[in-house]
Amino acid sequence: MNSIYVDHAATTPTDPRVLEAMRPFFTFHFGNPSSTHRVGTTAREAIEKARSQIASLINAAPEEVYFTSGGTEADNLALKGYALATCAKGRHIIVSSIEHHAVLHSAETLRKLGFEVSILPVDGLGRVDPQDVNRALRKNTILISVMHANNEVGTVQDVAEIGRIAKEAGVILHTDAVQTAGSIPVDVNGLGVDMLSLSAHKFYGPKGVGALYVRKGVKIIPLLDGGIQEHGLRAGTENVPAIIGMGVAAQLSQTEMVSRSTHISKLRDLLIEAILHLDLDITLNGHRYERLPCNVSVCLGKIRYQESLQALNSKSICASSGSACTSHALKPSHVLTAMGILPEKAMSVLRFTFGKDNTETEVERIVEELRNIMKFASMPFQHASIVKEDSKLIQSEEKKIITVDAKGLYCPMPVLKTREMFDSMNIGDTLQVIADDPAAESDLQNWVRFTGQKVISVQRQGAEIRFSIEKVRVIS
Ligand code: PLP
């Protein structure tokens, strides 16, 4: 079965044309761009071309673009670099509650350093009310950071309106455009932003390279001490091949933006419409229209994302629960929580993010699997029978050993029923699941990995597996 990759908000594959452009800079043109000889100046010229390509993507001047190691560093540099450079003027910053952790954690660090931080709420669709920005402004506010579009639910913010408010108040505005740059039009002047973060691997460029746009005249201090690369704002020898790749990826995104986003948003709308017509307990997160072309974020009734992701994974569908950076956290996402979604519902979130190479047939397969997941999840437990209930004494405490027969059950049923059994068991009890779907073993192993439970033994006999798991206390 061909796998379906629908996790493009986490990362995109490097475009072969980008890779081709990068290749000579590993071998022939390997120079250090700070060297003054021919080999060095070739690398320097290529970097400056890439800088112009990024600048063109966001309607900036090339000298306003600084290369970083990615979106995370760009966000850190914007918040900490600007706040530390400007602290004599004021020590109050404003961020939204649904920012990426690169922004939220930077703000938290600044708070520990004595800055005051206001965190703006969002509505049920994940939108920041620009008037809340206005209300949060103080005399000593120096910086506002509101993301262009959210990576989990895809809602696009009215950054232009926030830009107008910031300008009127004379406060600097940063936006994290990691999910939008290369995907929808981003114009630093139209948005009225003073700083903007980008990341190459979100638009078919390589990983580990990004950029921060800093409007001319805005002063920030570097976070790294060292050489004077990037006009003294980012020390360290440049990652030349990656920067070249980012430039070419930016150029391709710019020329292909309309055709890509028309295709991708068609797939998004097909999936949304199909899901909403399934008439199952599936709800869409985020704004129906003001959203990224690629993003479909849904809550799946009471099915926890660990299980639905495993079920999809066993059918070779690679989706996610939201942010790739926090997908191993067993906590509801801060974004859904800020949107007022209750924890149990938030734990059922699934995110599909399409890319330029996905197809309508793939959307049909995803819908089919979602239908299966919902159908099997609602089947009563009688479909898997308890064949044995035993007990053992461990340190004079009685522990249960339960054997469940899940033979003949299509995956993810064995896992869903394992979870159901586990909910009623005590720490130290053991569950043995007997299954015969070929996907059962990897599904159960994945479930154990996600939930932190303990595998005692796995025995195989022909197509049958006996999977024993002990319930252990999980520290999240
Ligand atoms: N900001 C947003 C909105 C993101 O989605 C991401 C990555 O997922 C980042 C920042 C971090 O970017 P990078 O992976 O390049 O560090």
C-alpha cells in the first residue's frame, strides 16, 4: 500500500530542483563566504542571491533579511534580540496564547529576566481580536508578537489590522510566518510588520535554515557571540548549501504559489466537506475559511489521537495530532485549550496538512479510514471477549491478569479495546491481548510507546500474537 503523507505543516520534502541547486555548494563551491578569494566570493554571491529571493517572497529589501538556523531561532532572535536591545525604553511585551513554543517560551524567558508579558486570548475559532491587542497596550509596551497563521488549527490572523494598531501606538510588531511564507502571499508592508520569521522546510526547502526579516531601522542584538556574519546579527559560518536551497525554494514557491494553493485548498475542502457529511462525531477546529490552504484539523469524538494516529499509520496514512514538536506530550494542546476546547475533546485532535503532491484519491482513502475508525471505535466491547481472568500476588498485593481474545478484529480494534480495558485496570495489573490482524503487533507496540506502558512479553504462533502489557504509572 502506498503511503499517504499529509503532515506538510510538520515538514515538506525537499523539492528535487532545490536539492540540485544545493548540490554544488557541498562540493565545487564549498568556500567560506567570509573568505576573500574566488572560492569564498562564489559562495558569498550565491548567499546574496538567496537573500534577494527570500526578500522578493515577502516584499522586503534584501538587506532586511538575516539567515538563521530555522523558524525557532528566528522567533528567539526577534523576541529576545529586540527586547534586550530595547529594555531601556520599556519592559512590556504582548504575545498571543496560541503562538508556537518558540515564541511562548522566549516570552517566558523574558518574563524570568524581569519583563512583563501579556498573553492575549483567542476566540473559539482561534482568532486574536485586534481590539484585545489595543486594550493590552501599555505606556511601556515595546513589542507585540502575533503569528500569521497557526500551525495546529490553521487559522489565519488579521495581522494587517494588528499592524495598524501597533504602528499607531509606536510599538514594534513581530509575526511568526513560518506556516504562511511560501504558502500564501506574505507582504511585510501590507501586513505592517517590523519583524517576520520564516523557515525553509515548510516550503520544500531543506531543514535547519530559516530567516528573520528585520525592518530597516529596527535595532536588535545578536543572541550568539562570535564573528560578524549576517551584519553582526548572527555569528557563525553560514550553512551555504541550505541557504541556497532556501532561496530556490522561495523562488519556486513564489512562481508556483497560485497553482499549488489552488490544488491544495481543493483537497482541503474536499476532506472538510466529506468529513462534515459523514454525520459522525467529527468536528472541524479553527475557522472554516480564514485558514491555511493545507490545513484540516478535526476532533474525533472520544477517540484519543494516539489511537487514531496509530490506526491511520497502520493503513500507511501519515497525519499528526497538531504540532510535531509536542506530539509526544500526553497533554491537550495549548492552542486547543486556549480556544476553549475541553481537554477530553482536545485529546481527540487529528491534523491533516496537504502538500502539492497529494491527490484526490488520497483524500478518498483518508475519508474511508476515518469512517472505519469511527465505526470500529463505536463497536461494543463484546466483540472482543475476556477469555480468562486470573490474579497473582506481588509484594502481598493482589494483581489481576486479564486475557482478551481480539482475534478476527480489524486494526485498530485490538488497540482501542486494550485502551478500554486499561482504563478499568489498576497499576500492576497485566493485560494479555490475543490478536491475528497482521497490523496488530506494530499497533500495540506503538500504543505502548505513546502511552508509556510496559510490554512484558510478545509471543507469536502463526498469524496469532499474544501481547502482554503491564499497567504502569505514567508521569506526564
Ligand atoms: N513557528 C511555527 C508556527 C512553526 O510551525 C514552527 C515549526 O513547526 C516553528 C515556528 C519552528 O520552525 P523550525 O522547525 O524551522 O525551527
